Amino acid sequence: MKRSRPSSRGLAMEAARRAADIALERCLADLRSTIGADRGLVVFRLQRGGDALGLAGVDVAVDGRVQVLTPVGERLADWTALYGDLLEAVGRWTGTLCPEGLVVALEPRSADVVGYPGEHCDHWDGGPELAVEYPAPDPFAAFEEPPYPQCCAGHRVHAALEALGAPVPSVRGDFDCDDPED
């Protein structure tokens, strides 16, 4: 039986997947290095400035201590670059736009990445628009769902934010959406 060779399209797709994995892994390594820990929760806070949203602060929780950073000067450039790189890497890895309100829960060999809408209207239910675990769990592994809130990335991050008493990192817009009220 003759083995077929992968197509050039297949090879290109595999190379793109590997590049996305490497980019996200590097961003997570930079984040671990920046906070000085392999385990922690990082919340990128947004602020409205005119017609755009921007990074207003970063909450870092490591070993039960919460540090609220308001990036200014050089720190603003460092945190803004890391935040932008994370948004791009997560977007490439998931194949979607990464929501601007970003929370990353780091573990030594994995990370939960949860994105909340940058702005929201009165009809928003408070849930994330994106919740992924990196690396992606093996879909063929024996499936045993842990109990809530440890069952998935979105619930784990929500529980961590509640434990800190921290709100989600999104900004309420000064607009009404087009959804009809229930």
C-alpha cells in the first residue's frame, strides 16, 4: 500500500498551527516571567478613552496576594506590548478575534485564557465570549468532567475572580444595544 504524502495545503496548515502554538506559548512564558511566578491570575483592565478602549491597569494575584498595577511610563509600554501580543496570539491560536477584556489563569504547564467583551450593554449576561485551555485538552482522552467550578476554563476563571472579589475586566459602554428587552 502506497502512503500518500501530505498536500502542500496540509503542510501549510500544520505549519500555521505550530506557529500559533509557539506564539501563544512564548506569550505565556513572557507573562510568567513578568509576574515572577508559574502560577497566578492576571486580569487586564480596560478603560474607555474617547472612541477607543485602552489598557488601564493589571491585577496580578500570586500566592494569595493581589497586586493592582496601574501601568505608567515604561511599565505601560511593557504591559501594553504584552497585552497586545497575548490578544494576537490567542486570536491566532483560536482562529477568532480575542475579546479585549482578558484574564489569564496560569498553571505551571497550562493556562486558562478567558476573554470578555470590551464593552457591553444592559443585556450582557456577564459571561465570557471566549474561554480556552492551553494546551487544548486531548479530545480522545477519557472524559471525566470535574464538578463545577473546576469543570472548564470559563468557570475556573469566574471562580477565581469571585474569590478575589474582582469584577470582570470589561467596560460598560454608553450605548444601548439593538437587542429587544425580554
